[in-house]
Amino acid sequence: MGRIAGVSPAETRQRLLDTAAEVFGRCGYEGANIAEIASQAGLSTGAIYAHYAGKAELFEATLRAHADAEFESLLGPESTLDFATYLEQRGSALDQPRPANESLLIEGIVASRRHPEVATLLRDSVASRQGRLAELLRAAQEVGAVDDTLSAEAVVRFAFMAAVGSLLVGALDLPPVDHDAWTALIRRLVDNIRTQEGSD
């Protein structure tokens, strides 16, 4: 990749992908263009085209570089806390405004309908994260902290759907709900999956 003076190739690539994430998130896939991304990254369009065949390939590379970090920000780290507390903490934060570049995930979901490689990338990233969270939930069920009659996959899918839904609410710029009321609702929902031992 064409280099910026005094910057390593790896740093140049990271700068390009960070800039691309910001532009794709702000302008959308259709509205973004290589020239703007190159200009903001301090590169020539030729330097980008030397490594990426076009906008779709650059978008895929950007998602690949940022998807795990975006999902980490959205769903939180795989915590050592008991799973019900993890759900309560993450769920309580879903009504809060999120950084604008998290709309990159929304753009990825939209683009996946037209680009099979983007769909595969997102599907694999989501499946991997859901699998790891389901393992944490099953561990909580094994020690009696969470109701073991519940499907781990169903609980994790519900949590993921709520998290992605929070991005859509943010993209629509809907007025916020009362945070205390939201937190109380999440606490009540999570209390329904806790066992008596888990609530001690």
C-alpha cells in the first residue's frame, strides 16, 4: 500500500481502514466514495486501488477489521461476571446514544443483501460472538445461577436482537426513554431468568 511519509505500512493500512469506517458509517455504503476516503486518509486513490479492486472490496476489508470491535462495543466484553449480571449491565446501556461510526454495522447489514461476501463476513462474526456468549450462559446454568430450562441460544439471540435494535433506534434519532424506567424494565426481564441461587 502507498505509504504516508514516516508511517509504517501497517499504520498506513490501519489509518485507511479507520478512515473508511468513519466515511462508510457517516455517508453509508452508497454515499461513500474512494476519492473522499483517500483524501481523508492522506492517500492517493491509486494507492487504494492497488490493493482493493473497488469500493465493495474496501468495505469488506473495513468490516473485517472493525466488526469484532464494533460487536465488542455493542455487546460488551465476554465478562467473567455471572451471565445474568452481564445481561443486566449491557441491557441497561442500550438506551444510551452510541458513537456514530457504529452505524457501520447497519450499513453492513444493508450491504449484505447485495454483496454475498459481506453477508458471509457478518454472519460468521455474529455466529462466533453468539457462540461464545452461549457458552458463558451455559456455564451460568451449570452452577445454578440461571434457569437451566431456557435455551442458551434463544437467550443470546434475544440479547443480540435487542442490541442491534438499539442501533436502529439511534439511526432513527428517536427521542430517548427515561433511563431509570428503562433500567427497571431490563432488571425485571433479567430477574426472570435468574434462579433463586443466582439472585442471592
